[in-house]
Amino acid sequence: MLLRVDVTFGVVLGLLLIAAVAVVALARLGRAREIAVAGVRAALQLGAVSFLIGWVVGGVPPTIGFVALMYAVAVRTAGRRVTPNRTWWWAAVPIGAGVGPVMAVLLLVGAVPAKGIALIPVTGILIGGALTATVLGGRRALDELHARRGEVEAGLALGMLDRDARMEVARPAASDALLPGLDQTRTVGLVTLPGAFVGMLLGGASPVLAGAVQLFVLVALMAVQAVAVSVVLELVARGRIHRDM
């Protein structure tokens, strides 16, 4: 057993969260309250899921409902992180476009069995990756368009379409959203041993099987994130997602 869940476990978690909040506050990074809230929410949400997961994975309707809930929360979180206005709901498109086709292929070829115990964690991992890619790609694209507005106007003056002028400016910045996934994949096994690999080992699987599962997860994540970044970039370039000036 990797961790002993007792009073000491709770105290250590609390101290780590307090340390994170204190460091951010002292460095004046402006995210201390968000970190505190995120830590408390994570504890409450994981606690609830731990009690409910047995019931959720036991039938098709609860499984579909839980996956839909994960998707809805991801859309809301990503959209509001990218923009505060009403265009946030467009985040549903890159997340869905990334996760939907990949999950469909995995189910069709039998790589992931159509059972809640497998479907929920795999879908959750992919939705989480799409969320991160959408947030980073959308924010970087919008930030770049704001900072280099003059270059967009220059492109329009030269006869470029609005979408093309915005795309030329935003594309290099949005592509940075792929870097975390790329670095994680390139350094797997050398810098870190990701969760799927460790979880399989702790569950009694062989190192070879654990490595195969982790490779599958990383490659699927790259596919999902590539689609999510491409789609959110297109939405920003077309003005579907924007920020009020």
C-alpha cells in the first residue's frame, strides 16, 4: 500500500496546501485564494466520487451521466478561464472535437471496454487533457491578438481576410499549448513515472503491461490535445471566442 490514509495523512495534506498558499501569497502571484479553494474542492470532490464510484460504474445510464457531468464541468472551467464573456460556451467545441472521435475509435477497436470501470477514468484523462489544451491555446491566442493588434490591422490593410490576419498572429502562440503534453511524453520514464503506470504497478500488473497502458494514454492525449488546440485556434481566429475590449 503506497499511502496510509489516517489522521497523519490529513495533517500532511493540510500542511502542504497551507505551504502552497503561503508561498504564492508571499511571492504576490495573485493566486493564493484560488489554490486554497482548489485544494478544498479537490478533497470534497474526490471524497464524494470515492463513495459514489461503485454505484456509477455499475450501470450504463449512471456511467453516461457521470461522463456528461465531467464534460460539462470541463467546458465551463475552460471557457471561463479563456474569456469572461458569453462566448465561453464555445469551449464545448474543441473539448468535444478532441475527446469524442478518439474515444469512439478506442471503443470501436476494443482498446477500451465499454464498461464504466474503464470508460470513466480513460474519458476523464482525455477530457482533462483537452481542457488544459483549450485553456492554454485559447488564452495564448487571445493574449497575442491583443498585444499585436497592430499587426492584424496591417494584414487587413494588405488585403488579408480577417480570419487569416488573426491566424497569422495567433497560431505560433497557440501552438505553445502543446508543449506540456509533448514534454511529458518525451520525458516519460526518464523524469517522471505518470499516474497510469504507477497505478497499474500498484494494482499488480507487470511493468511491461503498465508501460503499454501508459504509452497508450500519452499518445491518445497528444491526439486529443492536437485537435483541441487546432479547433480553439480556429474559433479565436474567426472571432467566435473573443474578449470584450
